[in-house]
Amino acid sequence: MLRSTALFACLVFLSAQTPLENTGKPLRVPFECTEADTEAAALSCSEEEPCPVFLELSSVEAAGNKIFLAGNLHTNTTTLYSILFASEDAGKTWTEPHPRIRFAGLDQIEFIDFQNGWIAGANLQSTARDPFLLLTTDGGKTWRQRPIFDETRVAVIEHFRFDSRDNGSLLVDARLDNNLHELYETRTGGESWSMKQATANAISFPTPTKAPGWRLRADASTHSFDLEKSDGAHWQRIASFLVNAGACKQ
């Protein structure tokens, strides 16, 4: 059973690496809920009463001719996996450059140039905890995960910002852990962080800039997330992703 489960998980991962071809219709994210998924998430699902799985896209960023989308896959009660999409051909095809992380979600994306970028994430099982960044130094071809803390903590990244490929700052909401807001700085491109301030009061932080000319919009008529680009006067749909990603059953 263990060997077959591992094999199935491997096949699911390989399926996720197959490029999604944008034909103009909403794209369906490849997802197959395994027995390990339902057990890990403590889901009560059956053929008669399956647990629907939904895609949520929360952030978009463009770096040169590349587009990145971040979010998660979740049921009505549990976040199952993070998800990261990338396109290098203006949205015609999409791949997943980083494996999905169980129980995690991704949101804010920032690139300081065409090579160096970061994505905020956290474990979203029950209460948001163990915030981390995904880092890339090769234009998003590969990403590596770096935790903010050495120990497990109930906290979430509120905002982050980089002034160069090495220097950045990050604001953490840790009020459920110690009733504090915490400000951190890095001189290593996000590989490690040092605390600069901790206070019960809100900390002033520059509002992160959104990708200019890009937006994500929920389309109720097609039950999808539309990725749109502005030409100055109008918004043009570049790609669309179905919210419904499948279901967990036992």
C-alpha cells in the first residue's frame, strides 16, 4: 500500500509538471486527491458525499515576459496544497515551477529584477503558522523554500519588500503567538532574517506595489479566476483558471 501510494503521488506530481495549454477556455488544474491527502487533512469524504476541492489564486506578478500566479488548493474546511503557476509565453502555456506544499498557501509575489524574486507563504492548517518565503535567483525557473523562524510559531507574513537582491524587510503578524507585530530585515536575499522591532502597536510599512497592469478577477459566470492585463483603456483576459479542481472521495 505504501509503495502504491508513493507511486500515485509521483504520478500526480509529474502530471502537475505537464504544461497547461491555454485554448481560450478556462483551464482546469490537474489534481487527484489521494488517500494520504484525506488522512492527513482528516477529511470525511465519500463517493456519496465527496469533498469538493477549489483553486484560489491570490497574487500575480510579471517579470519581463514571464508571468507568475500564486495561491492554494483547498476544501471547504482545509487548505490542501500551495500552488504556483508560471508562463514564459504571455499566458499561452503554464507550468508549476515548484512542487505543491502540503497545507500551505502562497500570496504576495515580488521581483526586484528579471532574476531575483520572492513569494510569501505559510502553513494554513487550522491556524496560520510557520511563515516562509520561496526564493528564486534564476528568473523563476527554480525556487527554494526558506523559513522565517527556526522554530514553529503561529504567525503570518503581512508584507515584505526588497530594495535590492540582498536587502529586504518583512513585517510579521504574530499577535496570536505573543500579541506583537514584528519587523525583520535581511542582508542575505531572504536566506536569513534578524528582528529589528517588536511591538503591540501597528508598524508602519511601505505598501507593496502590485504588478502594474495586471489583475486577478473572480468570474462568477464561468466559476473561474481570470488573469487580465490592461492596455491603458481596457482589460484583456490573458488566461482563465477554473475554481473547481476536483474532489476528495474514499
